[in-house]
Amino acid sequence: MQLHTCDACCLLFSRQEKNLNKTNLFRFQKQVKNMSVAILDKAKELGLELSKSKEFSNVREAEMTMMQDLEAQSIINEFQAKQQTLQTMQAQGLPLSEQQQREMGEFQKRMFDNPLISSFFKAQESFEHILDQVNKIISESIGFGQGCGCEDECQPGHDCGCEGCS
């Protein structure tokens, strides 16, 4: 039987707690809490570093530029209103007509045709790529996920040793 990382940790903590007497149990719980605080401190540090990244700056700059443009604001507001209406209909179990689906497609096209909105989405996508890479690294570091983490670079000659690069 293969244990997942989380199961293994729970099993380890469970066994350790059984072996501890009551005075040591408090000390053990405090150590776990201190580990959690350290992890949260690292997360905050990572968040601050991400906020200093060029990708994050690009998102904020593109968002400000987009929101200062009256045409872009109008397109976004229209899209959100239409989206809200259609979501309400769907929540009530009403199917969307072909015309309503077409209208949503037209609104989306208008959004992507606007250079400021499109620029914002591209900047956001770039930042999300960084977040995806961070999540992948964390997942692999704790034993979740498979592969080497270089899926974007995988190619013959990359030479990290994974199956994708070999």
C-alpha cells in the first residue's frame, strides 16, 4: 500500500503523539505550530517577492491603463452585465438560446479586439504562468506531482534527466 505524502505525515504525527507523554505533547504541539508559522512566514515572503516581479507590475500597469479608458470600461461593463444576466438564467435552470450564446461570443470578441483589454489579459496570463510555475515547484518539492517540473522546456538536449527531455 502506497501512502500519499499527507497520509504519511498524519501517520507519523499519529505515531509520535501516541509515544509522547502529556508534558511532551504540549511541546510537540508547539513545535508543529511553530513550523506552521514558519511556513506562513515563507508564504508571505514569497508573496512580497511576487509583488515585486515585472510580470505583476505589468498586470497592474495594464489594468490601470485599461480602467482609465472609457471605451474599455464600457465594453467591460456591458460584458459583465450580460454575463450576470446569463449566469442568473443558468442558475435558474434555464438554457441559453443560440442567440444569447452568439451575443456572448460577440462581447468576448469585442473585449479581445480592444488593445487595452487584450494587453491586460496577456499581462495577466504571463503572471499566472509564474504562479503556475511556483505551484508546480512547491508541489514537486513536497512530493505531489510528477515529472521534473521542466515541462515547458522539455526537449531533447535539455538534459534534466526526465523522460520528456531524454
